[in-house]
Amino acid sequence: MAKESMKAREVKRAKLIAKYAAKREQFIAEGNYDALQTLPRNSSPIRYHNRCKITGRPKGYMRQFGISRIQFREMASKGLIPGVKKASW
């Protein structure tokens, strides 16, 4: 499990990205990179890190499902993900 502070940090970054997205696009279109530098660092989409929706784990994230590989495996074994059969893992 991830720390609550780490999860909260990612939520804060997501809000900043959404807030400054239009400004960022405008500055990039104009080529005004000096103004782009004045935006908060955490408003850059590059700094956002995907996390598992269940555990908050940052590594082994599967975008299609929004969960980590470990949670995917557990859910597939229990039959909670339709269309996935357990092979030899």
C-alpha cells in the first residue's frame, strides 16, 4: 500500500495539470517558453505518475484496467475480470 501522503500528492498534481492545461497549450502554441517557465512545476503532465486505483502502487500499472499487475492477477484468479482465463502463471 502506498502512503496516504503520496496518493494525496498525485491528486494534487492531477488538479494542477487540469487547471493549467489551457495556459500551457497557449504558451506552447505561441512559442512563449519564458511564460511557460512561470507555471508551477507540478502542472506539467510529465510529473504525473499513474497509480493503482486499489492499492496505490506506482509500479506495474496497467492503463487498460487502471490497476497494478498484482491486483490484476488476484482479480483474474478470482474470476472478477471477464474474458481472462488463468493460463500457466
